[in-house]
Amino acid sequence: MKIKQVCLFAALCGLLCLVPHSPARANGASTLGQANALEIPAVPREFRGVWVVSVGNGNWPSRCDLTADQQKAELIAILDRAVQLKLNAIVLQIRPVSDALYNSPKEPWSAFLTGQLGQPPNPLYDPLAFAVEEAHKRGLELHAWYNPFRATLTVKNGPVPLNHVTQTHPELVRQYGKDLWLDPGEPGSTNYVLSVVQDIVRRYDIDGIHIDDYFYPYVIKDANKNNVDFPDDATYQNYVQGGGTLTRHDWRRDNINNFVRRFYEMVKAEKPWVKVGISPFGIWRPKNPPSVEGMDAYEEIYADSKLWLNKGWADYFAPQLYWAIAAPKQSYPDLLKWWTEQNTQHRNLWVGNYTGRLSFTDPKTSFKLEEIPAQVQATRNQPGATGNIHFDMDVLMKNQDLANLLMQGVYAQPALVPASPWLDSVPPAQPKLNLTKTTNGTSLNWQAGNEEPVWQWVLQTHRNGAWTTEILPTQTLNRSWPSDANKSDMIAVSAVDRCGNQSIPAIVRLNE
């Protein structure tokens, strides 16, 4: 939320809290006057996400031979750590190689979950449903991260079951090096991948659906160090014989552009509030901006990510700015500023940070501890950027020095996920409050002001001259204060919907 918008919102809150029908009246409590309402601090808006990696058992599950209960315990520990760090979103990898870390009717259970492709967890449960439920209990958004065109990796995970895409649609599959990929030039590949996504969005109460930088595969080299081209000769010839006129490279880019556009449109048609996120390679093309050098993702993996951002084919963009602030050829601030300048549709820009580089053993490539908080602050300092996603959860779980630095510094206070007004700009109704005062203390209960579901509550209390802000999950509907505690003299409760819109606060003054 921009500063001007915050001021207008606070002023509006102050005026509307004077209305005579305010619900916050009970046992001597009264609505707060306009002057005091203007003192309520705006809640910070910042996306604080983390990627949780399943491929190769990177983060979760940590091993492929864990029991279902051990998997659940590991995931709960991750979610609890996220809450402790005042993060507000988990980006969980649930389809790394045309497999499923969820109960899919279309694809086999992941070998990273059970040790063998197609083998269900024992006892049977649905990890994605479990993750969504447990994340929402804690007020965390859960974004399902999937890789669209990757079919298999070199990991040995047993025989390939009959419901894997390499068996059901072998005509779509190409071998590239030691791995198998769906050919993005085959229309059937895009149709198949989108059918998988549609199933996920329909059946799970996720908050976002997320893809990273794997479109066409990253280029591999042969024994002589020459680039190996992706084997789509026949697919391209079919395109040309059908009247196509694009060059092969432009055709490949057009295939990915078509996929990204249809991906966004399909999700919005199913559930408009589910946020679509894309995390492209952090450099669109070298010399963009002029100070930057590096891989040309436009030419090598056929990702025209600037176009997608210009077209608004995502609700949030998380370019992977995996370099240090002071990197001479990949300057974090220079790249960040460039990406904000391309954001002509004013989508959310939430930077991807390589937080895991703290764990690198080579001092030439490793980050120093202070680099990550500095990058978060650099993101805050850049107009148009409103958050960060950390890669990956492992370093946040294991590096206590980093955790302490974040909790005592840039993440000392909670933050709401920035709103997405192009999806929905109407705030929820003002909550209804019921205050009860007894000899044992004070109890406050609240409920939604109308039938619209509430995603989160913001509870703000004024005590001893200072405000305290808490962001609570939708299930939390009351709070009590003992009579011998330092008493709050003002309490404000507002509702937040799934698109991040915040209601007018309902406000009470105690002991008036």
C-alpha cells in the first residue's frame, strides 16, 4: 500500500468509526473518536515467503523413507518456524517431475515422498490438503509450486508406473541429455499440463499457484563442450508444414508465451482469487539494465518474462535476483529497479533471494550473514517492490544466527500480504465486536460483519502509550486480558479478505 493510500485509508477509518450504528458497544465500552482513530498505525504490507523444495528431498520431506507421521511432523516444524520468523507465505513444491506430492487422479505419487514413483504414503494421506489446512491454521498463505514441462530426472526411483505421462503420452516426451521433458511445441503438452493445474486449483483451497524458471530446459553441453539443441526438429517441421512462419527460436518463445497466457486465464476462470506467481531467471536479457551481464534467458530457455509482466499474465512476479547487492555485473539494486520499471500493469513484485548462499563453503560465492537483511531492506527502499521470497527453507531452519538477525531486525514486526486490487478491491465489512468486562478481566469477541468469508483478523491494542499489532488466522475470534495486567485503553479489530483488502476497523475504548 502506498503512503498516500495509507493516509487516506486511516482518515477514512477515523471518519467512519463515528457512525452511530457501530457494533462495538458493550458494558461501558464506546466507539473511539475521530482524533484517536487517526492514531491507529497502518499495518505494514510485505510479502514474506519461502520456497520449500521437495525435488531431491531438498527441504521436505527430508528423506523419501519417512512415515506419514514423520512427514507431517517435519512439515509442521517448517510452518511453525515460518510463524516464528513472521513470514506470511509458504511456496511448497508439489509437482517437481510430472509426479505428485498430493493425491492426484492424473499423475503418480512422487518418489521424493515415498521412495518409489507411484507408491502412496503409508498410512495414506494427502500432503497438499494437510499443508493447506495447517498453514491456514497459522495464518500462512500456501502457494502450490509446480514444474510444468519436466518429466523425469536422472534420479533412480524405480519402475515408471502406467499413469506417468511418459507412458500415457509418449508422443509428447523428448529426451534431452539424461532427462525427459514434455515438448512445449506440442499443443498436447500445454493442454496436458494445464489439465493438471486445473485439477489442483479446483480441488484444493490454495492461495496461489506458482511456476519458476524451468520452461525449455537449461542448455546442456556435449563431450566437446558444444551446446546441445533441444530435440524438437519434427515438432517444428510440423509447425512449418502447417503454415507457420516464425523462426525456430521465435516459435519456441511463442510456445511458452501461449502457455503462460493460458495458464493465467485458466486459473482466473476457476478461482479468480487464487494468485498466479511466476519466478523467472533474474536477468531477462544481458544489458537490461546496461550494467548487467549474464545468461540470456530470452534466447536460451525462451522465456520472454518481460512480456509476461507487461501483459499482466501473473498476479505476482518474483524474479530470481540471486546475486549480492555489490555484485559488479549482476547488481541486486540495479536489477530490482529495472524489474519495477517493466511492471507497467502494476502487479505485485516480490523478489526471489538466494538466502541459501549463506551455506556455500566457497567464500567467493557465499553470502555474508548481513547480506540477506540488507537485500530485504533494499527491496523495501525500491518503490514498486513489496516483498521477498527466500530460497530455500533449509537455511531458515538451520541457521539460527540468520533467524535471530531477521527476527530482531527486518522481520521484527508482522506484515500483511500486499493486496491485489485487480482481483478484488472491495474491503470486507467492519467486524462486529462484543466486549465483556468481569472481575477477572476483559474479554473481546468478534465476528464478520456480513457473510463474506474473512481470511485474517488484525488486532491492534493501545497500552502504555504504544500500539501492538497482531495478525490472526480466521479461526481466532476472541482475546482475553486479565484484570491485573497492564490494561489496554483502546482496541481495534479489522478483517482482511483473500485478496488482501482490509476493512474499516471496529474500535473500542476501555474504562471510559
